[in-house]
Amino acid sequence: MKFKLTSLEKSWIMYDVGNSAFILLVSTIMPIYFNYLAESAGLSSVDYLAYWGYAASIATILVAVIGPILGTLADTKGFKKPIFTVTLFVGAAGCMALGLAKQWLVFLVIYIIAKCGFSSSLIFYDSMLGDVTSEERLDNISSQGFAWGYIGSCVPFIACLGLVLGSGKLGISMEMAMGIAFAIVAVWWLAMSLPLLKKYRQRFYVEKKPHAVKESFQRLGRLFSNVRKEKKVFLFLLAFFFYIDGVYTIIDMATAYGTSLGLDSSGLLLALLATQIVAFPFAILFGRLSEKFETTKLITLCIFAYLGIAVFAIFLRTQWQFWVLAILVGMFQGGIQALSRSYFTRIIPADRSGEYFGLLDICGKGASFVGTTVVSIVSQISGSVNVGVGMIGVLFVVGILIFRAAAAQEENPDVPETVPESF
């Protein structure tokens, strides 16, 4: 039976196509440009990697703080789309403004603002999943989103890559080429968002009360106090904190890592383009596999695969090894992200998806903060970026152990799976 997408599902997937162009830019061309600015200012390769990691960490801390607050507020009837729209425009405007930065510190400040807008928009976007499709289609639609995001983001990326690598032949400066590249990505992001902004309607919500902001803070407080009683949700959040750490850290720092090892920048960009292309069919594959195998088993497989990738990264020295790393990441990146999103959607209350995804974002972005910070600090202390990256593997091991405990809880629950009535 052919899997056919509805108009609303397609619109939701289109946003993934749009925002993925920004994250691809962040993980590929942007660190190389920052390296260009950093070298002009006399920063060493170790300091360059560290400062890039610190900037990513600051952005994740900020989103971890404001995300749950806005997520809880967005669950109020009629609030989700407007808040999502604001974060979307903050991210896109920040992306555009990056092209105006000519000094490395200014560049990092604008990057933090843009990354905050991007990451915050994903909280609301992810929480929309339950509104745009049915429960039995969650895994597949979530996987389709990541899949088309990976392949669709290649369109502006190839254009940007051509500009940056061919700036000399085109007779323009590196700064101008990057400015145009940032503008292309910002416009692409906004254009791909329009169908969702037009068609999305909030199906599950909390009724609006006279003091909506105050009420959202009260609900957030009750969420934090009660989530530990929901063992399946609590264990998943804890496991997610650890295993997604490595995933986000690899995404945020892959190009910076390769650049700090002295690998050819053109080869790095092409390898990461290959990651996107490989990720497309594998993300769809994991969505289809979820129809035959338990989602928990597929997530476990992806975590083990990432553990192997982290170990492999410790010994990475050459360009061809980076290509192997890029292809392996592409095989499992979409699966672990898409299935984690759909699995979480399935185990939380639909009308409080915003506040729960805000909590998930604390775990995800908090983990990313730990990962990028650990890599940065260990790299500076040891003087070796390979040792710093190797620390990621420990967190995958912890993530596997806790996630298996969460899966066991689902199979043999000993506490109620729903939110307590007092909630």
C-alpha cells in the first residue's frame, strides 16, 4: 500500500526542508568562515574550536531556559502559531545578519541569536506533529520530515557552496560570497515555512484563561513536580539527555573538528553534503521499519551505531576517514532524531505537547551544552581535539543503559502512564 501524505502533513514537512538549510549551513560552511575570521584575528586552531563550542553552548543554555516557558504558553488555545512565527523570524533575521559581521566576536554574538531563534522554533514545530497527523502515522511522518529536510536543504547548500568555493572565479570577496549565502538560506527558510503558517491549526490545546501567562507558569511548575512520577516519560527524558548529546555535538562541531585537524575545507563540505544525501533514504527507511519493528529497538540500534561512530572519531586523522564518518552519521542521524520525536509524541498528553517538548528541549539542548563544552574544555586541556571528541562516547553508553530501562518500563509498567489528575 502506497504511503500518501495529506496536504497538512506536506506543509509540516516543508518547514523541515526550510530550517534544515540553516542547520546544514551551521554545520558546514559557517565554521569554516568563522575559522577564516578567527585566523585573521590570530586565534589558534584549538582556541578556534573552543570558542565555536562555547558559542554553541551559550545558545543551548538560553533556549533551555526560555524554551519550556514559551512551550507551556504555546499550549494555550491560539498561542502556538504566533509564538512559532516570532521565533522563526528571529532565526531567519539572525541568519541574514550574519552576512554583515566582519569580526569574529560580533559574528559569534549574531550566531547565538540566530541559533536561539532556530532552536526555539523547533520546540513548537515538533509539538505540532500530533496536530498534523494521526497516532499510527507519527513515526512515518516524523521520519519523512527529517528525510526531506536532509535532501531539500541540499538545494540552497549547493548554491552557497558554489558561491563560497568559486568566489575568486566570480570576482567577489569571501565576505561578499558568505553574505549572499546567508541571505539565500534565510529566504529559503522563510519561503518553505509559508505553507505551514497558512494551513496549521492547533487541534490540541489548553483553554485560554484570563491570566494566560501566569497560568502557563503554574502549569510548568506542576509539570516539573509531577514528571518524575511518570516513570516512562522521566526515564526517556533522562536517556535522551545523554544519547542526543553526542548527536547534537557531532552535528554542531563536525566541520569545526575536521578543520582543526587541518583537513581540506572543500573535502569537508562535500563529505557533509554526502551525509545529507545518505540521510534521505535512511530516514525514510527507519520510518518504514517502524511499521515492522518496535520503535524502542530501532532507537537502541541507532544509539549503538552512534557509539561506534564516536569511537571511530577518536582515531580520525585523514580526509577519507572523515568521509567514512560522514556517511555513517548520515545512515543513523535521521532515524535517531525522527523516532525519538515520534516516540515522545506518543507517550505525552496531546494537549500539553508544547510544555512537554519544552522539557524535552531542556534535555536535548542541555545535553548539547554538556557535549560542546566538554569537547572544548578537554581539547584545550589535553591539546588534542581527538581526545576531546572521544569523550562523547561515554555519554552514548549511559544513554543506552537508561533507554533500555525506559523500554523495559513500557513493556512492564508499574505506575500509571497518564498525567496524574492533580496535574
